[in-house]
Amino acid sequence: MREDKNLPLRKGATQLVFGVGDPETEIVFIGEGPGYYEDQKGEPFVGNAGAFLNQLLSSAGLTRQEVFITNVVHHRPPQNRDPEPDEIKAYGLYLDQMIDIISPKIIVTLGRFSMGKFLPSARITGVHGKKFDVNWEGEDLVVVPMYHPAAGLRNPSVKEQTVEDFKKLPGILEEIKNKESSKKEEVEQMQLV
Ligand code: URA
């Protein structure tokens, strides 16, 4: 991505904000795009929304180090404007490769732009904190849409709701793992017959 001169937002940005965390994780979080502090530091979610995201992760028993956090665009849009569809598409080529390489069990979308990538017709008010089975480029994933942490900072009831939604993540992960191990057992028993 550093070499790719065609990435549409690179000219106005200080640096690439690729992603942070464990590339072998089971949970990937995808936000919108770098803001001022992320552009300065080269790391996603290090400003106010990032501080709240850290709190949300901790309420789910998780840390930044054990998940992977990235965005739908990896250069800061000018004046923090919304990313445009052609920009999301351009960075999406790389985001898809990240997802393919990490191969997570859960993708948590933070805000409407990353939700729109996996659940194009969903409305956040109706779906936040719920799990959706998605086949993404041939891979079975669970997508959990969440409100963007910045929305929680603006609205106390969204904040409270988002804390509750994050607390559901360990249970969702456990459920996926249980399903996988009973499927594996079933296959093993069939092989014995
Ligand atoms: N908001 C985002 O969506 N991403 C960041 O990295 C920071 C703030």
C-alpha cells in the first residue's frame, strides 16, 4: 500500500494508517478512516474515539494487542470528510486481502461505512450488536455491526447501548467455536462409521 501511487487519498495524508494488533486474531474491527491523531501517529483509533474503543474492548475482556483494528480507508480524508464510494472501493482491494490473510471468525464493523461493505441494506438502529452470517469472497464469517465509538461519545444512550453490545462479543465467539467443534465431531463420527 505504501508503494501504491493510485490510492486516492494519499496526497493529503501524512502517512498510511494500515492497522494494528494481532494478524492471527479471531476478531477484526473495521472503522471508517483515520482522523487527525491517527494520521499523525500512523495508527488507527488513537484519538478520543480510540480511547472509548479501548474501554469498549476492555468491557468485552479484550485488548488492542489481541484483536486487529483497521479502517475502510487507510489515509486520512481531507478535513475528516466521509470517504466516498470510489475511495472505499480502492482501499477495499487491500482490506479484502487483510481479511483473507487474517481469516477472522468475527468482523465487527464500527459505523455505517464498514457496515455497508458487508450488510449493504442494513440500518444500524435495527441491527447493532446482532450477529449476521456472511459469506465474504467464499469465506464464512460472522459480522457484528456496532455503532461507531464517536457516535457513542456524542450521545449517552448510544454510548450505553454500545457498551452492552460489546459485552456480547465473548458469547458470540464462544457460540461460533462450539458450532465448529460439534461440526468437527460430526465429521469424525461419520468417518468412523
Ligand atoms: N475513527 C475511525 O473510524 N477510525 C479511526 O481510525 C479513528 C477514528
